[in-house]
Amino acid sequence: MKTKRFILFAATILLTLPFALGQSTDIPSDIFTALNNGDAGKLSAYLNNNVELVIGNKNDVYSKQQASGIISDFFRQNKVTSFQLLHKGNKDAAGFAIGELKTSTGTYRVYVLTRKAGNQPVIQQLRIESSNE
């Protein structure tokens, strides 16, 4: 009898834990869609008020408005052909994703870190770095 109770308890925990942990820090799919389409406006909607940005020779903490301009310039100069999500995960109140961005000028490794601000995840850090392929 104890074994059946333990199995039932363990199964309940294993089935409900992913929902309890995963819902709050998932990265919105709109972020991946914006990267795939090279849509700076849609991506900028998810930026935090201050965001750590690494794109080309830009490597600093920028205001949302400054970061939006840098991202727009990048997409203007590098026409996106595709974005492939390689890995994503979450821990506590943060979510992260790693992907590969293919553009007309080369391939880039993308790293996105989000944190919760109120009820919505916002981009805390965005890195778009040239890949060595």
C-alpha cells in the first residue's frame, strides 16, 4: 500500500512540476519570430528599460530606445534569411535561448536572456555575435 501511495505521489509531482516551473519564465515565441523575420520593432517591444547589448562593436548597457536603434541598424545591414533555435531553458525568474541567425552577410550566434518584469518577460541581455563557421 505504501508503495502505491509513493508512486502516485511521485507521479503527481513529476507531472505538475514542469507546469508550475515552466510557465512563468518561458520566452515568448514572438521573440523568435522577430529574429527569424529581422523585425527590430517586434523585438524591441520585449526589451527591458535598460538592456545589455552585444552586437558588433557595440557592447554596453543601453536604454530601450538606444538598443532599438542598434538592433534596427543591424537588421538593415544584415538581411535575415533564417533563425534556428538551438537551445532554451529557464531557471527561477529567468529564461534563456541560444540560436543561429543566418543573414546575407554571415552567420551569427544569438543569446537572449529574459527576466520577469511584472507578468511579462523582458529581454535583459541580447548578444548577436559572429559565428566562426
